[in-house]
Amino acid sequence: MRYFIEFAYHGKNYFGYQIQPGQITVQEVFEKALSTILRSDIKITGAGRTDSGVHAKKIFAHFDLDSDIPQNLVYRLNSFLPNDIAAKNVFKVTNDAHARFDATFRTYEYIVSLEKNPFLNDFSWQIINRTLDLERMNEACQILSEYEDFTSFSKLHTDNKTNNCKIYLAEWTKTGTELKFTVSADRFLRNMVRAIVGTMIEIGNGKISIEDFRDIIEAKDRGKAGTSAPPQGLFLVDVGYDFERILFD
């Protein structure tokens, strides 16, 4: 039987989501907790692979088990997991449901703080004493929807079969001294959101123009785009599925 589990994590202490030799990762910690509680060797497949230091407010993974799960699994997991990982929900799905490949969209948010704030050190990129042109940054957001190939914002030397993505939403909003970039797409490339944010900040401070931004995308060259924004401001906030199709009746 296959199960989906929803969880969240603070990414500061982890070398990303996916298991890597010699590094502590979210997947490794979660699998150890599940395996201990369920007394079986559990492997999970996540909806995405966040980089080192990136957070997730809502992410799903699937795992297989030969028996029913205990009704109090979420409670027991949260008693076992460290404070920076929280299980939210678990439910049975069809045996062919896949947390990664069945996802219909993923939504990320990136937080920029325009003031020094010690309480946001782990959760934002602090850009102090600068004026950013939010209108021009949102002009750049509209350009994103015109393209599908985002090679210029992809980490080099990945195993991607294609660098095409369909962006459904991209926008900057401001609340007080905080800027938030929200972007939703069918899929994302490694480092894509952070590379876009870093480039858009250069638009906001006047270092590059809107036409430069278009040229960067069309160049399909990571070297043309801006420096990636730091990881601590990035959050995976939602993953969508056709639950009517994948939920087990």
C-alpha cells in the first residue's frame, strides 16, 4: 500500500532535502524516523528537492508499506522527529500515485527584508539601505510567462532532460519593510528561483534593464544571469495534486 505524507521543515540545519553521502539531509532524518516507528526499512520519494538551507512550509512524499499504518502515526512521528521537522498529515493513495511526477504545480515564496531584523536572519535576504523599484521587478515577472526554456536560471551540469518549465504565476508584493516574491510553475530547475530572484534584484536596483532581462533568458546561459539569492529566504509553500484521482477509495 502507498501513502502520502505531508510535512514541513526549517532547512537551516540540513544539506538540502535529498540524501547525500556524508551530509545530514531532511530525507535521511525522515526515513530513519519512519523506519523506526513502522519497524520496516522505509524509503520516501519527495515532491521536490530543496537545496541546502531552503525551507518547506508544505511538501509531500510517498512511501510504501505492506500493512496499515497506525492511526497515531503523525503524533508519533512528531514525538520522534527533531524540532525543525514537523509531520502534518498522512493518507492512503493509489499504488501508482507519485509525489514527484503527479504534482501539477509547485509554489515558492522568497522573502527580502529591507531592514536589519535579527528575527528574520534565518528566513530572509536582508538588503538594507537600498531602494528597489518594485514596478520594474513586476514588469520582469510578466516577461517570465512568455518563455518556457529557463536554462539561464538553472544550476549547471544537472541531469535534467529538459530545462522547460511553465510558469503560472510570478509577482512581487510589499508589506511594510518586507518584499515577497511568489512564483508557481509545473516544475522548477535546480537553483531556478534563487537565480531569478538574484537577477530581479539587479533590475530593482537599476543594474540591468528589462530588455537585459529578456536577453538573459534568451541567451540560455547561466553566466549571463545574476548571482543566486541566498537560500534562507526561500520557502516551498505548496504542491498541488489531482487528489480525486490519486486518493485511495
